[in-house]
Amino acid sequence: MNPSKSQSKPPAKLQSSPAATQGRLVLLGINHNTAPIEVRERLAIPSTRLADATRTLLHQPGIREGLILSTCNRVELLTLQDDTAEAASLQPQTKADLLRFLHEYFAVPPNDIQPHLYEFREREAVRHLFRVASSLDSMVVGEPQILGQVKESYTIAREVGAVSTHLEILLQRTFTVAKKIRSETQIGSSSVSIASVAADLARKIFGSLERKTVLLVGAGKMSELAARHLIEHGASSILVANRTQSRAEKMAANFASLTVQTEAIHFDDLYQEAPRADIVITSTGAPQKIFGRSHGQHFLQSRRNRPMFFIDIAVPRDVDPRMNEVEGCFVYDIDDLQQVAAANLADRSREAAAAETIVSREVEKYHERLQSRDAVPAIKALQQQAETIREAELARSQSKLAGLTPQQREAVESLTRALTAKLLHPQLTALRESTRPKDTE
């Protein structure tokens, strides 16, 4: 980031352009507000492929640093790009380049993606990242999972060498801002996660979850959270199915108690055991649908037409939406959960407004610090140049100073340093002021 120092150039040319040292910050993405689940699931990246996708992004032309955030509600590409004069004149091409990456990596036609994309640059990209990590842009405002997901993406990007100088500074500040909002507002006090919204929906459907049997398909974090909420609402029997049997058994054991019966079922027996459940919550990373329309027909026959509810919180989806066509089967996907989340939005609006104020303030602080960093090399070079001139003048006057005592020599040294500092002060102040945001009042 730092430009090379030069002692021979006049001070006026020692200033450096912030854009030249930083590159261009560009964020491109889709989320639950801009794209339906039918589009989001086609771009979802499982955690096992995130490192490969990040490496591929880093190898795109002009990308110096990059990070990919992929959750059930969003896929975003945060990039630091070359900032040459030629690149600056081709800004619209940036979006096309990232769109081409999405098209080639996911084999999804650009026309299917482009209408749902949003793009942020520089200050607005920073603001968006702060809001995302602070859960102000989440389907459920205040939910705690998103910060962990951002940190996971950051860790993977660092491991593959995609995050270094500039994005490292930005992401560390992002984590600080998110923590600050959690500690200074009550945005998380009444917040609910996707899992708890799913549990609320199940409770509203049945009126009560007492004596109801719940089948969790997938033993990941989301399923674990859903299980906790379901037990709080009175579920008395929980079945757990996972492709890794040991994980299913571990989760089942963790939730077993005197009032809750749990059982780990083999994934190969999933379709045979599923009719035992009143509620099925799916949260796997399977690339294909697990439950189809024909499964629903079979389940209802086995249950003697007693209704069965599927809450699909997976992206890509685990349940074919056509199962809704089977009378007695009711399917809710992650976008349906938005309706439940909206009911709690009013309770958090005041805290969200306070959080937005913190974000705005922190965006200004971040840019002020960042641009001040760009003045540091020029300030150091100017100070070093002045010190070189001071020492040269003292050396030139060495013969005239030969008769001075050590104390007198020290007095001359102190005097010349003080004079140099006073002469430099107006220039250094002007240099620092020139890097501050012009709209900060």
C-alpha cells in the first residue's frame, strides 16, 4: 500500500492518491431481498467448496484480494481490484467480469442472475459489509448467526491467500463494528434466528407442539438450533437423521432428557421412518431434492392421511415445492419464514435505528483512518527530507561550531530540530487534512 519514498522530489509531490494505493473496493451479490430462493439456491456454495470458489475468484483478471460470503440468504463477492487509469475508465466492465465468474463457476446463464444483482463500491461497500455483519441486512434483523458466517468466510479466504493487506484491515474493523453494535444496542435481545422462526411457524401450525414428533434431517448447526427451540415449545420426541450416523447419534444424545425422547435413525431408513414425524425440518447441504411429491403421497398413506408439515431451511432446498400439491402435506421454505420474521420487526425497529447510526459513524471513521494511513508515507518522507537538510547544514557549518562545548552543541541541535518542526508543521497539517473525507462535518 505504501508508495516508495523519495528524498529528491519536492514536498508537494510526496503526497499519494488513496485510490492508487488501495485499489478499488467492489461488492457484488444477491440476497433474500433481490432474488427468490429459486435463484439463490443455484448460486449457493457449500462450505466444502468455498475455498475452491475463493481461489477461482482470486484468479479472475484484476482481482487483488477477495472473499465470498455464501449463506441461505445471500451470495456476495467482496473484491479489491486493480486501480489503474485504464481500469478506472472501464468501471462498468467490473460488474460484467464478476457476473462472468458467477456464470462460469455455477453454469448459470447471466440473464438469470443479472436482474437480481446489486453492486456497491468503496464507501457504500464498506457500509453494506458493516450492516451485513451486524445483522441489519438479515431476513431476521438481529440474528446472531451471520457474524459467524462472515468470520468463517474470512478464515477460508485468509487460508487460500485471498485476503491480505486492505481486506484484512476492513474485515477486522467489520468484526469490531458488529461487536460494538451488539454491546451498545439491544438489537439482539428480542432477535430470532432462522431456526427459531421455523419453530415459531411449527407452533402456529399446530397450536401446540406437545406430544408432537419432530424429524430433523441434517445434524448441522441450524438443525441443532431448531431442535432447541422445538423442545422449548414442548416437542416430546425428536428423531435425527444425518448421512454421518455418528453425528446424528451425538445430537440425539445431547437432547435426550426425562421429558424428551430422542432417536438417531439411519439415513438409509429415512423414507421408511419419516412418516413417524408430524414435523420434518430439513437443513442439509444436498445438491438435489431429498423429498419429492411421490414421497409425500407415500407418507400420507402411511400416516392414514394425518397432516404432515415440512419446514425446509436448506439452500438449495431439500423439499420439492410440488409436495404442496399433495393434500395433507404442507411445505414452507426459507422465504416463507420471512412472514414470521416480519411480525417481530416492529419490536426491533428502535434498536435497529440506533445500530444504523453506529454503522454510519463507523463508516466515516474507517475512511478517515484509511485515508490518514495514506498520508503517513508522505509525512515520513517529508520529515526525513527535512532532517537530511538539517544535518547537511550543520555539517557545512562544522568549522564554525568547532569551539562549542558539548552543552552548547546540544543546544544548537535542539534549536535546529525545533525550528525544523515549526517550519514543517503547516505542511504536515495540510497533508493530513487533505486526506480526510470532504463531507465529514
